[in-house]
Amino acid sequence: MKVIRLMSIAALALLLGASTARAQGHANVFIGSNFSGDAGRSLSDALNDGSRLTWGADVGGMAKGIFGAELDFAHSHHFFGNDPRLGNNYVMTVMPALIVGVPVGGEKGPGIQPFGTVGFGLIRRNLAVDGIDAIKDNSLGYSLGFGVNGYTSTNFGIRADYRYFRNVTADDSNNIVGISFNQGTFNYSRGSIGAIFRF
């Protein structure tokens, strides 16, 4: 929990730092689909596949449309399956992320903005089978992705986005330098499309 608290403080510092550097703010509301990896896998042949639907939002800012940071939030209901025996299972991610973009057409008016992003934050999983907790954890994780913002005007556009998520495990035992992170086994991809607003 100490590491998650530090990540939250770091995310806030990134966003505040971006805003003080004369950044242009943005907010994106999206809907999408999870696929590959653990997305849509059922626990057994007797259970239905999980829902691939996901929704969420991003809020952040970019300096000169090139460097910036944002906070990515997404929620996937019935990620592990929609059989009644699995209850209201879900996966939720909260990822502070850095962005590098190329503002073709500038920061005002119509234009496109390809971008790449890397994030590190929280992956929360919740699954019960017949009322008994099977998975209930908050773990650290990372995201890697790319996309494009297509603006029809200074303040409105459409974002198409791909991101890969994977959890990591933290180990601070027998480590003099600090905490070491090991790649976890839970992973999936997310494709989304949303409405993005610049301000």
C-alpha cells in the first residue's frame, strides 16, 4: 500500500507539473474492448466467456502537444465471466502515464496527434465463485500503448487508442538498493475509441 500511495503522489506531481509548464489540458471519455491474454477467458468450459466491454476516462495535459502526462482510469465489469456463479467480478485499472505526441497541425484548430504512452499504477481484480473469494487483490502494473487524436476543432476530437496491461510483483526482501519488480502473469490488451476535449 505504501508503494501505491507513492505512485498516487507521483501522478499528482506529474499532472501539476504539466499544468505549470503551460500545458494544454485534455479529457477523454472512452468505450472499448479487452482482448488477448487473460481477457475473455472463462474459468472452465461450463462457464460463459467474460465480457470484453470496458469503459473509462483519461485526464491530463501536454506541453506544446509533445510531452505530457495523464491519469488513465478503466473499468471492466464481468471480466472473468458473466455466469451468475461468478457474481459481480471486475477488473479496474488506475494508471498515471507519460505521453509523447506529434501535433500535426498545431495545438489549435483541426489536426491529428499520434502519440505513445507508458504508465505505471494500480490493477484491481475482484472475483468470487459461488460467493467464495477466488481473486481479490490490488497489484501494481504497467501499461504500454499508442494511439492518435484526431481533432475537428480546437476543443473537440476523437481518440483511437491501444494499450497493453500487465501486473508486476514487488519484492523488498534481501534487496539493499530498494524494491525490485518482477513481471506478473496477468495481462491483456485494450482497444478503445472516445471523445477527447481540449481546454
